[in-house]
Amino acid sequence: MAFDTIEYLGKKFPVRDVYINKEVGTVNVSNESLAAALNPKDDWDDVTSEAEYIDNKIYFYAPDDVLVGSIKKLTQHIKDNS
């Protein structure tokens, strides 16, 4: 399974395109590791403009194992948790 990637601070993070429904459409989903790298202090008021730009491109951050699993389970996880 091939993923797109986003590079941040020299590390590449996987990104998947996921179709949610007609209303939401197709969105970018990455892993929680990217969320932690973008916002290490857990304070969105204290992040770089690059981190904010990347975060605005991601609809949902999933656990690593869910992101790389089946698209059906990933889509259900997003619907259950957003």
C-alpha cells in the first residue's frame, strides 16, 4: 500500500486520502505521530507557521496501526471519532 508523505523536521509522515461521504468528500488523514511532532507542547498557540500550515491540510490524525490498516476500518474509525 503506497502512501503520500508529508515531511516535517526532516522526517516523513504517511498521509492517506480517505473518502468520508458526499458532504465531506475526500480528506487527508495522517498519523498521531505527525500531530505530536507538529505540536509537541500540546499548545496550538505556540506552533510554527509551517506546523500550522501542515495541520490545516490534515482532516484527522489516526493511530499509526489504524492508518496503515484497511481503508474500511480507517474510515469507520474517523466516523466514530470525529
